[in-house]
Amino acid sequence: MVPRGRRPKAKPLPAPVAAARRSLGPGLVQMMKEADVLIAMTDLGGHLLAWNRALAKLTGRAEADGLGRNLGEWLTGFGIRDLADIMERVASEPEPVRCEVRLPGASGAIAAAAFSIIPVRGVGGAPVAVLAAGHDLTALRALQSQVLHAEKLATVGQIAAGVAHEINNPLTSIQVCAEAVFRKASLAVEGRVPNLIEPVDIARLGKIQEGAERIRKFSRDLTAYARPSGREMEAADLNEIVEHALSFCEPVLFDAKAKLVQELEPDLPQVRVVRDHIMQVVTNLVKNAAQALLDVGGNVTVRTFRGGRVNVGLAVSDDGEGIRPEDEGRIFEPFFTTKPAGQGTGLGLTVVRNIVLAHGGQITFQSKVGSGTTFIVSLPLGTGIAGAINPERQSR
């Protein structure tokens, strides 16, 4: 038993580890230990030199348990050695690496983290260690999912006024045709007219069926759009997703007096995507384009295209006033909007960008004041949602 008021003595570090930590200096070691970011460091042989408190809290694995041990062997005991594999690779490469990896979580669930991994160089420029610094993505992903769903509901709310218009038109047709057929059938039963089915009655029944199917499809699509989705990837036709999404945009386009122009390139290769996430990208971009034409009218052009051998693309353009140069740098910022109060959450383009980046894609825009704006989305073929082990070289 340790006497009260005294702390147990720390285990002595292996000599090579102690020497390596001394070369870093006590200030740097203490800073790494106390930092809120996730920090791990190994020597060139893969032996753990530092595993800070933030990493210990995320994984439930204390630094003392792994210090001096081979990081790959230590993490293999927990079933996941992604971080160690990449750090070993960086030890022999000159370039930094950015990556997302899985880690054993403290609760038993797998945690996700994003790291920047760099070789640490000594006085002569030769690498002496490997440093990984990163942040926990688990809470961020949960927050992004909540924001995504909130924006979807906001979009549904903004088009809700048009839902009545979409449903009332076929309902009126159903009601008129059904009343005509009912009246004729009633008279036939009473013997006041011949009991005959005429071509006009067939046409009326066809309109009833058509209107009912239109309402059923619209209700099904609206429900699917508003429901929170998972992250299931599937092979999909981008043109089909675009056409599906545009069915929601008719009321917004009508209110803006905007004409929809579709230029969908045929025979596009399929992409692996979360279907309703990409549908939300299309819906939000078209809604933004339509709102840029509010009260003045113009064209909203939706175009798909093949971007070389590895990408497919989507472009949404409007004939509006364009984006002011001073606003261009903030266009994807959360809650930034140039719309009047109550007409925008300022999250639409942020959500669009997050979805596109999560699919490994890119989004850019071109705008000229007085001539309109075009948003261009590029999606890679055969990709998965970010979060898998996918190291990429850090751009310089």
C-alpha cells in the first residue's frame, strides 16, 4: 500500500525511449502530453515515444501501457493497427500524409480520427521520429449528420407551400372525373340512361388512375427525402438521381418564374454514392439557383457530364445577379447567407460541400456579377465515403 500523500513511483522507461524523449526536450514532451489534439510519436523502428492524454481518453489505452513497445504490435492486440501501418510507411517517405484511420475506442466501439503524419527531422535533416497529430471525427460525424438532417427538414419546409399545389392539381382532376362517372353510374342504376361504358368514361377513369399515381409517387418521394438516412453506398445513375430530385423543385422554380433547362449527358457511368445525399445536393443547388432569380425570372440550367475517365460531373447555373467578389470567400461558410431574413438558413451550401467532400468529390463555382453563377460538382467513379483508410498526400 502506498502511504497517504505519496504517489507511486513511475516505472523506468526503456533506455532508448528515455534517450529519444530527452532529445525532444521536456517542454515539447509536456506540450504533447497535455494538448487537446490527438498526438502519437514513434521512433523510426515503430516504438512508441508518446501517446498523449487525448488519445488515451479516446481509446482507453494509457501511454504507460504502450510506451517503448512497437506500436503496430501493441495496437494489433486491440484488433486495429491502421495508425501504426501508416506511421511506419511515413518513416521511410519524405512527404507528409493526411489520412483518416480507425482506432480502438474506449467504449469498445471503433473510433474514427483524422491525422496529419510527418517525419520529424534532426539537426542534420535526417528523420529521427514520426509524429501523428489529429482530431476525433466521431463526434464531428454525429454533428454533421444532425446538421444534414436539419437542413433537409428546412428544405422540406421551404417547399411545403408548393406541396399543396402539387397535390391539389391531380386531386381536382380525380374529383371531377370521379363525380362524372359516379353521376352516370347512378343514373344507369336508376334506369334513366343506358348502362353503357363509353370511351369518355375510360378516359375519365384513366385520369383518376394517373392522378392517384402522381400523388402516391410524390408522397413516397417526399417521405423518403425527409427521413434520416444511413450511409449505405450503392451504384447509381447520376441522371436518374437528378431527375428524381428535380421533381421536388417544380414549386420553387414556379415561384421564382424560372425556366428549367436540362442537359443530361446520356450513358454516364454509374457512381457509388449515398443516393439521397446526392439528391439533396441537387435539390439545394437548384433551390439556390431559383432563389437567385426570384421575381425577375430567367433560366436554371442543370447539366451532367463525363469528367474524363475517372469522374462524372453536375453543373447548376442561373442567370441571376451573381455573387459579389467580397462574398465569394465566405460562400460555403456555415450560416452565411445573402438572402433576406427568414428566407435561408445559411447551411445549404455548407451541407452540399460536406456531402460532396465526404464522397471524395470536389465542388467549385464560377460567378460574374450581372451574369449569374454556376456551381460545379465532380464525383469520382468507384469511390467510397470518406472515413475508410484512405491516406492521401498533403498538398503543398
